[in-house]
Amino acid sequence: MKLQHSGNGESSSNLAPTTLCFGERTVLPEEDFKRMIAIERKRAERSRKAFLLMELETGEYHGSGKNGHVIGKILSALLESTRETDVVGWYKAHSTVGVMFTELIIDDKSSILAAMLMRVTGILQNRLTFEQFNKISISFHFYPDRWDEDTSQRPGNPALYPDLSKRETAKKASFGVKRVMDVVGGAILLVTFAPVFLVIALAVKTTSKGPVFFRQRRIGQYGKPFVFLKFRSMHVNNDFSVHETYVKQLIAGQAPCHLGKRGENGAAVYKLTNDSRITRVGKLLRRASLDELPQVFNVLRGEMSLVGPRPAIPYELAAYQTWHRRRVLEVKPGITGLWQVNGRSRVKFDEMVRLDLKYANTWSPWLDIKILLSTPRAVWQGEGAY
């Protein structure tokens, strides 16, 4: 038997059974089981209790003939050896069985893995021959999966998000339309603002030491990192720990009041203001959001969209609550979005995330067009821009 860890009743038929009952419990078909994974993720977000997904690859025991009864033994063993609150089903029909061990309080992942492995392998060894048992491969996936700022690869474990892959396939045509809009719109912006690019580049270069562009590692859709571009608005070699500390406090809802200020309408500002790291030209660029223009190149490269959530900074991502992560999983990041045209820095972090999720759930080409048309007004008014 092969074991992997991500860190993250016998059938009388000659065919592998699609469903099997043990008391009131059944083996769920693939579509239902994957839907239960999505539901369990949302339940875990609210309860803050983890779950463990076990995938058991049945190897050659997925065909017809004499192998059908082996599948029956495996399924009945899993139903008998797991709790009624655990969910058993096909992760991949007739080839990979899944079990969700739900509502776990994880103090030590290693001890939980050892206990689950001992429980499952013990009953399988009693039901199967050594040869049959040795052809089974088992992997474990914890949710919440590990997301930290040192992750160099995609932090979102695909095994825990099968519904997102299904949605992407189902909306392939719609996402194709969005990509065409991004390429055409990005090209138009690049040509239209070419003179502005040149003027800003000269202003940045001649008024402060350092490069014209600011490059930073950001997190895109599905947690994939990319190099994010802006016109440099800060002095070089400054201390980013001030911003990191503030962002983590903001996400936790503990940002100190003295770091914000009241605007003309009396609304609080949830962003660092009067930041001494920002250059004189940088203040003007930020006020007019012109420092964001180079992100057109990120759009043309497919790393961002014209419309979507703002891409997360790695240390920001590490401070997210579990439900916050959905903003970087469900849609590609963008230059502008619902947050930017609805108050921007005057909106609390949790509300920003809710706007991002609302956008992801209600997206349409027309919604993108409405946001794009509202963006110039928001930029001109400078509401929440600092």
C-alpha cells in the first residue's frame, strides 16, 4: 500500500458497485460527494473546525469481472470503520473513493493522521488479501490547508476544491469572453495612455532615486504567485514592516484608530495615511490611481483581469481567516472592481471581501462593463484614495 500526505457488504455483481448501503449510510456518487466537499468547506469556515479528506485509489480494482467484489469489500469496510458524521463517496467514479472525517479539532496533525491511518488500514487488512491491500494508494488532505507567505507554489490544494474546477469548465465560454474583453480593453488602454506612461516615468525617475516600476510578489487566482507592476510611489529601501503590521491588524479588525482619519463625509479611512515612505510624485499618482496603470501588462499576460478583486500580498494572505481565502480562489484579480467603485479605503476589510465574493458569484460581461464605466468617476472623486 502506498501512503501520501498533502500538507498542506460484498457485492454479488461482477461490476464495481456505484452505491452501497450500510445501515442508513450510503456511498455517494461522484457529483454528490464533491458537492459535499464544498458544503463542508463552508461549514468549517463557520465552525472553525477542520476536516480531513482521505482519497483511496483502488488501483486495478475498478474494472469488471473478479475485481468487482474487491471494491465491495473496500466500500463496506470504509462504511463500517467511519463515524455516521463522516462522508463516504466516489471522488472519481469507480477508481478513487473519498472519505471526509468531519468536525475535527486539530492540535497535532501527525497524531490524527496516525489514528485515521491505523483505523482504516486495520479493517482493510482484515478484509483484503496482502496482494489486494498492497495495490491500494491512500492520500490525506487537511482543510483548512496550509497557506503562508513562504509558499512558493500554489497554496490552494486542488483536491479540496473540485467544485471550482467544475465551475471553470462549465463557464469556459463566459471566461473566454472575459479574456477577450481583457485583451482588447488592455490593448486600448496601453495605446491610449502611452503618452501618460512616458510623462509619469520621467516624473518618477527625475524626482527620486530608484527604478520607474515597483515590482512585488502578489497572489493571483487559486493562490498562484506572480510579479505585480506599479509605478513606484515610494522611496527605495524603505521598511515594509509598518504596512505588514497594519494590514494584519486591519484583517483582524484591530487596526488602531490613529492610523486612520476622517474624510469630508465623516467616514473612517481603513488605510495608512500620511505615510512618510511615499514620495511627492507618489502622492499625486496614488491620489489619481495613476500608479496602477502598469498593471495593464499583468492583464495582457493573463495574470490579472481588468475587473476583479485586488491581488493579495503574501503576508496579507497568511493573516486571512479561512473564508477570506475565497476572494483569491473564485475569480482572477483585477485592476478595478466593486471595492474600488464602492468606497475603496473607506470600506472595512471584511466588507471588501464580501464585495469580492458578491462579484465572483454574480459576474457577467455586463457587470464588468458597468464597473469599468464607474471607475473613472471613482478615480476623479478620489474617494478612499491615499
